[in-house]
Amino acid sequence: MFSLLNLNPALARGVIPCAVTIGNFDGVHRGHQAMFARLKAAAAERGLPTAVMTFEPHPREVFTPEQAPARLTSLREKMELFKSHAIDRMVLARFSRRFASLSAEEFIERILMTGIQARWILIGDDFRFGAQRAGDFTLLKQCGEARGFEVESLPSVLVGGVRVSSTAVREALAQGELALAAQFLGRPYSISGRVVHGDKLGHALGYPTANIQMKHNKPPLSGIFAVELCGIDGGRLPGVASLGVRPTVKQNGVATLEVHVFDFHERIYGAHVRVDFLHKLRNEEKFPDLPALIAQIARDVADAKDFFAARR
């Protein structure tokens, strides 16, 4: 029903009492980061390791898959972000209809108390749990007083008067407002994955690309972007990326992420990299022929280089 993953190698394998925060944490945006900061402070005060409990798959992918939101982060990306914020342990709840049928009281007793031995619990102001979403802060607080654990709720984080949420990040990305999304996230939006072999079309067109294997159910943005490729010898390599279905060369294509790195000729197949999306250049288009596509790629490369030159 759930598993414990130690993100801190120094943490003992045994289940020991912990301070925990609970949620989907898609995107690990600034609201989530505020929760992590409070979690770590409270854990340090009590001499407890920190734990983050999250769910896989997203609950809406179980109940209404056709309406499930585009994921901002894959499970691996989420875990890497937890590690970057010095979280000790990830509690991964395998979300299913059976898991969802647990009453709020069963969730507290079986998962929080017996399973992960929560001693201090932090939730967001809109968090609900248990069958029919019957559990809330009030119920947790009452159970904590009876069972000896503490509960705290954290209010929403606002940026420019807007509540930071995964939905707000998705909307900004879908509209091509990457700077706004970065404000909500506290960093540029990124997609990580392994470099895999593609159909070599970019090389044939004179613009070789690194094809990034994505683990997202559907990407939250599409188009042509100025990006940086991270993870090769610790550097940040500027380039231009295409994220979309490539309508000029494919019929009924699947979403593909390709990155052309400027003046870069190394073979990096198999490397795990991160693509930081910095600026949207244009929407994806279908061109009448390959020469027209090649001419547009040349303009995209020039526009991306102008973007990076202006940042210096």
C-alpha cells in the first residue's frame, strides 16, 4: 500500500518516528518549498527525521484519467527535487481505488500512526484525505490530541497576489508564460530524462538534436523554446528545443522533446539530463515541406541565440 524510500543515506533502514508533510507535490513549487522549510525546522526542534508522503499515480489518473491534469514532474523528478531540499525520506503511497476506500480514521491509524510513525504532521490549508475526502485538519488535530502527535497547517503562498499552485503553474506553461511559471516554481520549469536514439532527422537537416525520453503522461507545454541542457560535465549548455508532435514530419505523432545544443558535437546517448525551459519562441507549426522547416529552424536558432545574448 505504501513504501518508504530513504533519500538520506545516513538514515537507518528501520521505521523510526518522523515529522511528515503530505500531498501530491506536483512541480514542487514555492508553496511546497515553504512547507519543506517549516517541516525541516519543526523536525530539527524535535530531533526527528523529515518525511514527505506523496501519491502515485495521481488520484485523478485513477478516477478520471481522461480529465487528469498534465503532470509537471515525473516520479523521478519529484524524488530528485525532494533530495535537493534535504528531505530524509519519501513515503510513496500506491494510490488505487482500494487505497482511496480507506476511511479518514483508517488512514490516520494504519498509514500515519502504525505505518510511518508520524509524530508531527504538516498539511496545506486545502488538504483532504480518506474516503469521500472526509478527513481534514480538524479531524487530524482531534486525533493528534488523543494519540500524541502534533498537527500544523500552512497557509497558501502568494506571488504577486496569486495563490501558488500546481494548477497556476500549468496554466502559465500552457500560455507560454515561462517567466511567470518560474516565479511560481522558484526556478525554471524543467523536464529530465535519458538521451535516447531518435530517427536522426535533425542530423539530416543540419541541426542534430538530443532526444530526451520523457516519463510524463502528457507535457504541460508545447512549442519551440530557448533552453539550457544540464547534466553534461556539470555545465549548462544553451540551445533550442522542440516539444511537440512534429506535424511536418509525422502523422499522429506522440509528444517528443528534442534539443539542439549550439556548437556541441559530443555523443551523449544514455546520459540523464535536465532541460530548463527559459523562453518560448513560438508555437509548433506544420510546414509545407522540409526546406521551409529548415529555414524556420535557422530562424529559431538565431532567435534563441539573441535571447541568450540579451541575458549576458
